[in-house]
Amino acid sequence: MSKALLQVTDLSAAYGQVLALRDFSCQVEEGKITALVGSNGAGKTTFLRSLSGLLPVQQGSIDFDGGDITYEPSDQRVEAGLALVPEGRLIFPDFTVEQNLKIGAISKRARDDLAEGLEYAYALFPKLEQRRHQLGGTLSGGEQQMLAVARGLMARPRLLMLDEPTLGLAPLIADAIFDMMTQLKETGLTLLIVEQDVNRTLQIADYAYVLENGTGVMAGAAQDILADPKVRESYLGI
Amino acid sequence: MDILLSPQLLAAALITGVLYALISLGLNLIYGTMRLLNVAHGDLVMIGAYIAFIVFSLFNVGPLVSMFGAAVICGGLGWFAYKSIFQNLLSNSQILARLEENSLLLFFGISVVVQNLVILFFTADRQGYEYLSAIVEIGDVRLTGARLAVLIVGSVISIAAVLYLRFSLFGLAMNALIQNRDASAVVGINVDRVQMFSLIIGFGITGLAGALISVLEPITPVMGFPYTMSAFVVIILGGLGNLWGGFLAGLLLGMLEIFGVAITGPEWRSVLVYGIFIGILIFRPQGLLGRGKIAR
């Protein structure tokens, strides 16, 4: 086993009184794609929100790259190289495409590489370059998703977390997003993906965890999870 | 209607407009980044005016110098308010959801306390001082030196502030926070720091405006309230959280007020300002330059 970049131990998180994640442990290995699957309300988004610092942790610990970041604010996590492409994209509607990308590189770790980062983002998504002066809010859903991913990459992350990157997108665009994730892995980037398209996600992932009602119920190589009869019945309808 | 073409009136409108732009910029930063309804905002104008008055009485130093002191002191009050009250409230997501409504009551209380403290120390009497009262003539326009200075200094500072917030990295971060709080945290903006500086700059710039206003009108403990109302009208006119829109709306409200009063009479001032306020809320609630709802 190669070294774990992210190590989560017995993590619990809640919205008010409602415990949405209970004692969940997992690890993400460097250079691999790790997937988190489960039905709606299983706690997947809650998990990513607590990893990025948007939701405070109740119990447990998060170690990233050997450092404890459990109680660090969001900006310090980005500074350490942990970036989130959030559910619903959360791009800035009143910023142009280029301003959205620039603000993605606001952390000190990325600020000096702004020009390089822009070049890389435009090479990856030529459409964004065509629309660089257009306001974020006027882009189509697929373009907004590309912008959200590109903005995440602007932070020069070591681990990029993607929350439902193909939700609500046309099949062709979803294809492009899956291709792009494989491509990013080939550059050596580590990915943690939460996706509703369980079948395709498990096909590109190396490892996977299955969440149910806020608890981890299964973990292993993505191929094994994909072959599991229970998973096939519950999530793939086969 | 010759009166509408009078350059004299135009100068008066610009002075009022620039001051509105400056004061509402402060309110807009605070509302935009934290959704705090600072109904004590005009009291910062009053504090700035008293600072300028005290400095002039004690040291014979004019407002063009003491305005920087007023900015620093009011900015310090902003820092103190952030550290003592808002930092904790804003970091709790459940309190945050209800903070906008509750902040209205909180600031109303602060306003009452501050006004009464000022009455206690300085009495409720009107204060004032003589400063650059000689008349300056520029073409057809006749202004006191003080009013001319306010026009120039106010314009320079408000334009500089808007340009800084539009083109600097800090301004970009502030604009991002105005648009979406979660997204700002996700991209790595130090939200806590941006909030703190919004309050410091917002309070400071308003205190500075107050020092300038001290040469234009009598200084009293209740002089701030009309500025609170005007500033709210301006940021709603310009679109909440839209800094550039607010700047233009400040100038526009100054024009509407001065020209409106010149046509009707001073007793109509409140009717005009509140009439515009209600009119916008009914017909264009997103503001003249607003594009729509601000995402939270």
C-alpha cells in the first residue's frame, strides 16, 4: 500500500441536532481515485463539507498529509492542498470566468503560479478560454461545472474532492467530466469523488466506500465493490 | 425652471452625493459581507463629527487632518465590535442564519446607547466651529472654502475606495464574500479576516465622512439618523452589496434630494427620500443596477 494522503478516523458531524455522519473512517491514497457512493441522504455531502471545513466536526479526526486539520478553518485546508469542487458548483455569478479562476488561486500556495494555472485551466477546458470575459452566472450548467473544477485546480491542490460533478448534466457533458477525471489522475493528482452515477464512478475509481445512513457499510477495491451482489442490487438496479 | 440649470445647485448636489456615496459604501461593505443591518451607521457620522469638533476646539486643527483620526478611531470601534460581538456569532452557522434580523435590534440598541452617552458628555446642544468660511468663486459657483474642500476630498476618497475594492486582490475577495459565503470559504478566502476588515473599513470610512460633515451642518447627538436612512436608501437603490452601484446611487440620491428640495421646499426632504425608498421597494426591489437576488 502506498502512503495515505488523507486519513479520516471515526468522524461524526451533525446539522443542529441531526447526526448526519457517524463514526466514519476512511483513507485516500496518493495518486489514486477514491470514490464514495451511497443513496441520497447517506451523508456523502456532509462528509465532504466537514472535510473542507464548511461544517464543524463533532468527533473524530482528519489527518491530511501527516498534519491534523480537524479544527483548521477552510482557508488553511486549501493552503495545505485540500480543495473542494462543491455540490451545486457555487461559482461566483457576478464574476467573469477569469475572475472566478483568479479567486481560485487566492491561497498563498497558488498565488504566485496564477499565470501558469490559468494556462493549464484553459488548456484543459478550451471553452472556458472562449468565455473568459463572460459572467459566471450566464454560463450553461456544463460550463459552470467545468469552471468549478478549473477553479478547484487553480488552488494547486494535492487532493481534489468533487461533490456530484455530473449531477444535472447532459450525458455528453457527463462523459467529458468522467474523461477529465481520469485524465487528472494520470497527471498524478489524487481524487476523492462523490457521485450519483455509481456504475461509472466505480469503473474509474481505484478504491470505494459505501455509506448508508451516515455510517460506512463497505470498503474495498472499486472493482470488488462493483462486483458485489448487494451493491449491484441496491445502487445499480441489476 | 431655470433653477435646475444652476451650477450652484449642481455643486450642492455633488457635495451631498459624494458624502452619501462615502457613507453608504461603508454600510454596503458591512451588509454585503456579513448581512449585518447596521442601523447605528449614522451614529458613526456623528462620532466622526464630534471627533473633528473636539480636535478643532482643543488643538485648532481642521477636519482635513482630523478626518484621518476619525477614520482610525471609528475603524478601531469596528475592530472592537467584530472581536467582542460578531466574530463568535458569525462563526456559528445556526446563529448566522438568524443574524440578519437580530442585528437590526442589536444595532438599534447600540445606537440608543451611543447617542445617550454623547448627550451625557457633550449635552444635547448644537455644536459647531468656524473653518474655511471665506467664499471661493469658481465661475458662477460661490462656495465656502470648507464646502469646496469637502467636495474635493470626498470625491477623491470615495473614488479611490471604489477603485481599490474593484481592482485589488482584497477587493476581489470581499466581492466574492458578498456573492457567496460558502464558495468563498471553499476557494480558500480567509473569511474571518475579510469580515473583520470590512467592518474596520466600513466604520472608518463613515467616521471620516462624519469629520467632513462637521463643517457643513450643526453637530448634535442625533445628527446621524438621517444619514442612516439615506445610506439604506442608497444601497437599496444601487443594489445590495453592489459597491459600484451604491457609489452611483449615492450621487443620484444627492441630486434628487437637492434638486427636489429646490423645487418643492425643505419641508419635503423626508417625503422625497422616503418616497424614493418606497418606490424602489415596490417597482425595482433588486435596485437600479441590481441583477437579481443575491445568493447567500
